[in-house]
Amino acid sequence: MTVARTICLGFLAVIAIGTILLMMPFSTSSGTWNNFIVALFTSTSAVCVTGLSVVDPGTYFSFWGQLFMTLLVQVGGLGYMTTTTFLILLIGRKFDMRQKIAIQQALDRPGMSGSSQVIRSIIATTLIFEITGVFLLLPTFVPEYGWQNGLWLAIFHSINAWNNAGFSLFKDNLIGYQSSFLVVFTITALIIFGGIGYQVILEMYLWLRDRILRKTSCQIFSLDFKVATSTTIILLILGTIAFFCIEVRNPATFGSLNLYDQILVAWFQSVTPRTAGFNTIDISKMTTAGLFITIALMFIGASPGGTGGGMKTTTLRVLTSCTKAILQGKEEVLLYERKIAISLILKAVGVLVGSVTTLILATTLISLTDPTLDFIQILFEVVSAFATVGLSTGITGTVSIAAKLILIITMYVGRVGVLLLMSAILGDPRPTRIHYPEENLLVG
């Protein structure tokens, strides 16, 4: 039982428990036993913090069903190892070496020291942001729905936004609030900070603390911080401009709105593929170019250590830096005057190849099971599932049972990670002292 297998089986166990809970009669608004496929799909989507749904969560599930979904999203966002480790801390047990190694691999940390402090900090950061989101959403939801319903709506959407899941209790998701600056600002801020990673938030906090206290030695940002923040900012700006230019003439999305609302919608649409499935426009009515831009942003995804999925921003920067090094005739890959290790380059290539292979396989299979669907709709759905985004063109509930099962597997693979899943299947690699001769090969 390797660490990779522990994590993968842990997610499967949580999905199974969630499926059982969502099948119970008290979880549905009708009071009857839930359909197994619906419960399994919803549980997987929640644990994998995706947000794809074959039913309307706001009307199909009762309060208890919605509460179970929220808890599953919270566990999925924190991660299996983080959640179990926090429970170990609550009952007062100490970590052994195996648990420290598991936390190191799950959080992609350089060392094993301070594991308990890291887990406490992650939980505290999560609660601070989610509670802040609830208070910011209350002024919008309470006057319209009353204190009880308004408070629950604020809690549900805040947790889903921070954990980069896209479940909404409104039939039209957040289209009805596309002009609300407070809702757009709160949801997008939670998505960005939730997806950028705990380490980045911690470094940002330490830097601000040193500035406020006017310390002579300020916090020095790590390479991970520089790459994650700069790539995120660039993608958000380029995405906003791209969606505004592409969809501004589309009366079904941007065209009928005033300039202020168009900017808000373009910004929201640029943020939500990174990777939360909220939407303030009808995705099915976007242009083909707009759908392709969304697919690209979904595939890139969020940053390592966050609650989002996708290929990750750091993977993108490593691959683009490799391309830049080749074009400049260099034999070293540099990022912010730092040399990138060969092992990281190989890992980035492995993530790209594994991700593309998964997408091709899932898209091909669904094209065979549901041949009447358009290719762009199938590709959009598959990328959304793999990158744990949750955006959809509206076909999730209409696809066949076989296609739903394929999407379930795709969501699971995207959440645990291609490399981690392969490591769980194949086992830990064994070191070797055998070295083979080098030879040139024609490439490109």
C-alpha cells in the first residue's frame, strides 16, 4: 500500500460514502430513493470539486442532500490526506513517518518538517476565506430570500467558490447576478485565491506582514510564487480581453448588455474556467471561438497546491520555457534566473502527455456512445470533467449512461492526477544503476 494508492483509494472511499448518502430518501426533495447513477455522478463531481451535474441541485436535492454535497466539496477541496490528517490532529494522535511522507507528496512540499502546522494553517486559511465570502454574499441573498435561505445560499456558494466547484442552487447558475458587482467580485476572488495555492497565499501574507511591521529583511518570494502569480495574472487579463472581443457581437451572450455588464461578464468568464463551473452567461450560446478559448483555459487550470484542477500554470510555464530555450539555442531551461531541474521538465512533459491521452480517449469513447452530439460539445464536456471545472454546454443530463460513467472516470482521473494514478497502479519506481549510451534522434 504505497502513498499514491492510499490517496487514490481514499478518494474512492469518500465517493462511495457520498453516493450512499445521496441515495437516501432524505437527500432528495421528493423523499424517494435516489437513482444510483445520479448519486454516483453527483458524489464524484462533488469530491472531485468539478461541479458538473445531471440534475438541478437546487430543486432535486433536499437540504440534507445539499448539505452532503457541500461536505463532499469541502473534503474534496482540502484533499483526502489533508482531511484525514486534520481528523488525526483533532483526536490528539501524533504523526508517524508514513503520514509525514504522505502529506509531503499530497501537498508537493520539499520537506517533511512542520506537517501538523501546515495542516492547521491550511484549515485556518480555508475557514477565513470561506467565512469572509459568506459575509460578503449575505447583503445580496438575505434581502431577496430571507435570513434562513439567504444564509444557506451564501454558505453553499462560498464553499463551492473557494473549492473551485461550480454547483449552484439557482436554476440559471449565476446568470441572474451577472450585473451584481458584489457577487461577481466575491465569487471570482474566492475562485482565484482558492486555486492559486496555499503556499502562494502564505508567502503573500508574510510579505504584507513584513511590510506593515517595516522589517528590514522582507519576505523573499519563491519561484513557485513568481510563476503562479504572474501566469495567473497574464491568463486572467488575456482571457478577459479575448472573451470581450469575441463575444461582444453575440447578442445571446454579451451583445445585449451595456459596457459595464460586458466587462463584468468578460472578467467572470475569464476567471471561472480556472477551474470553477459558475457561469453568468449561457455557455451553450457562446460562439465556437469562445468555446475554444474556454477549453484552452480549462485545460491549463489553476496552480499546484490549490483547490483547482487542470494541467496547472506551473506546468505551462515550464513547457513554454523549454520551447523558448530551444528557440534561443540554449541547453538550460531558465525561469526568473533560476535553472529548472531535468526531473521537473520530465514531470511537466509527463503531465501534458498523460492529460492529452486521457482527453483523446474519453472524447473518442463518448463520440462512440453518443454519436448525435456535436464534437465541440463532447470535447468541452470532457475537458471540463478532466480539469474539474464544471462548465457545460447543457448536455450533461442528456448523455447516455455509458457517457456518464466515462465522465465519472474522467473527473476522478483529473482530481487525483494522471501521474499519481499511474504511480498507484504501477507502484513506486525502483532505482537502477544501469546507464545506457546516448544517441541523437531526429525530432521536429
